[in-house]
Amino acid sequence: MNFRKANINDLESLKQLGLKSWEQFKHELTSDNWNSLYKTINNIGVYSNLLENSDCIICESNNQEIIGMAFLVPKGNPTEIYNEEWCHLRFVSVDPNYRGNGIGKKLTELCIKVALENNEQTMALHTSEIMGSARRIYEKIGFKIVKEIEPRLGVKYWLYTLELKKQS
């Protein structure tokens, strides 16, 4: 496996990975909520915007297929969830055929490394009750729940942060 920064040539593969990796939640959501999520993950503009405005780390298989991705949005990009002073992690996704190999953890750790290089102080993310594996990874790395946020897609979500400290 190879980890690298994504570029514009990866755009369609990022979207395909999003569709493939998020499809597991189809039966966890109501039909309306799945359709809403599907519109987002099937929208090439979502990935294009993230690619233009964040760092995207990908994992490639030995045959150069993109099997994992994570976007790190820098501070200064507040949302209804994220404070302006926080960088935040988005769309950490792993191909279902490659889960259990530490790819999600490694992508998150590489995003933390980029955040530290960019002198970020706090990294945030949000995740839900249906993403148990992801929550366990984030909590083992050191992310802490700040609060429960408004439900999305009919499920509970939490806001997490990690205080970033340079290694001496």
C-alpha cells in the first residue's frame, strides 16, 4: 500500500470510493435519509470542492487503486459544526474490501501530521452512532467528545476534538 496526497486526476476515483465505502450505511438509514446521503456522496462537486480547499491523503493498493481517503480542511473554514480556529477531518473512507488493515487509522494519523506541519492547534471531526469502528479509532488516537450535535440523517452524531501538540 502507498499513501500520498491526492490531486485533481484522482477526482472520479475519490467519488467512486465514497460511493463504495458509504454504501454500507444504506440499510442503517431510512430510504429518505439514504437518498439524501447518496446525493452528497455521488456529487463530484463535493469532492472537487474538498480537493481544492483541503489536503486529501489517499491510500492506494499495490495496483494503484484508491482504497482509502481522508480530507483535512484547514482552520479558517467554520461551519455550523466547526469553530473557525479548528481544522477538521472529513470523509475518512476505506474500501470495504480493505477494512481491518489499519488504513483508516493511518489516514487519520497522516492528517494529524499535516495539521501539525501547518501549525494547527485543534483538529475536529464529527461522527455518528452507526460508525462504531471509526469512533473507536478516533478515541484510541485521543479524540474526545465535545458534545452531541443535532442528529443528521436520523442518527445521533457527536463532535470530537483533538488538541495537537508538536512532538519534542
